[in-house]
Amino acid sequence: MKKPLHSKKEQFLLSSKGRLIGWGAADVKNLIKNANRAKAEKLHEKNRITIRDAECVFALEWLDSFVEKGITKAVVEKLNSRIAHVRYHHILMHSPKGKPYWRYVANGDQIDDPELCIAYGVSHLLASGALDGLKKCQVKDCQKFFIGRPNSKWCSKSCGSKFRVRKQRERNFNDYLL
């Protein structure tokens, strides 16, 4: 039985042209899917690509940075420098219990390019803990991102099986040489 990664409750809101849009932990699946798409299709920022493709490339860059370097002070500072100019507003909201509370809502009109959009989303997912357990599959042919337990090494059972079969064949080959 699969457990949900995190609460599906919306965590952060974004104001764009007067609308409120939910940004929540469930969006981590889309972020990972986009990064894996950029990796599979070998998309690069330098190529002529669509805005959607650019978002995939930026997602790949951020997730690669988190997996390779960890969530260091330098990475957090880079995120902050990218989203620092976005203005926030106070909006009064109703909680499920009926009590009003204040929310900080970003001005979505200032989030106008793909790099800023992904940096903004990544920063909120990072702050909510939705990217805890982010890993890269250890099968060299795969290298997909996934969210897993601390001891997870592969994105799927088939990748785990491929890895074990390869290791066994290497051991058999080495034993044959001896």
C-alpha cells in the first residue's frame, strides 16, 4: 500500500490577476516529472525550446543541485536572490474551523518568466518539506528523480532488478576470469 507523500492541503497561495492559485506539496510530483522529462529528452537551456520545456530544464537544474550538493546555505541564498524581488500581500482567509487568519500571497504578475516560476515553486516546496527524501535512481541508464525512504536506491522495482542482475553478472564474469 502506497502512502501519500505529504498532505494534499494547499500550503501556499499565489495571486495572479486577482485569482488565488494553490501551491501545495502535491506539486512536487509535477516538478519531478518535468525534471525527468528534461533529462530523458536531453533538453538544454541553450537550445531553442518552448516555455514549458524551459520550466522542465530549470526544474532539472534545481533538483540536480539539491541531490548533488544538498540543501546548502549557498543553494538557499541562490533561491532567495532569484525570488527576492517578488512582492507579497496580506490576505485574510477562512480556516476549515471557521476562524479567519492572515496569509502572505505573492504577486503573481511579477512571476513572469519560467526560471522565476520554478524558483518560486521550488522554494515553497522546499520550505514545506515536500522535497525531503529527494533522490536520484542509482541505475546509470535511468538517473530519474524520485521521493523515497532514506534507504531507497532505485526509482522503481524494475530499476532495482536491473541493478541486481548487472551486479550478479559482473560477479559471475569476475569469477569466470579467476
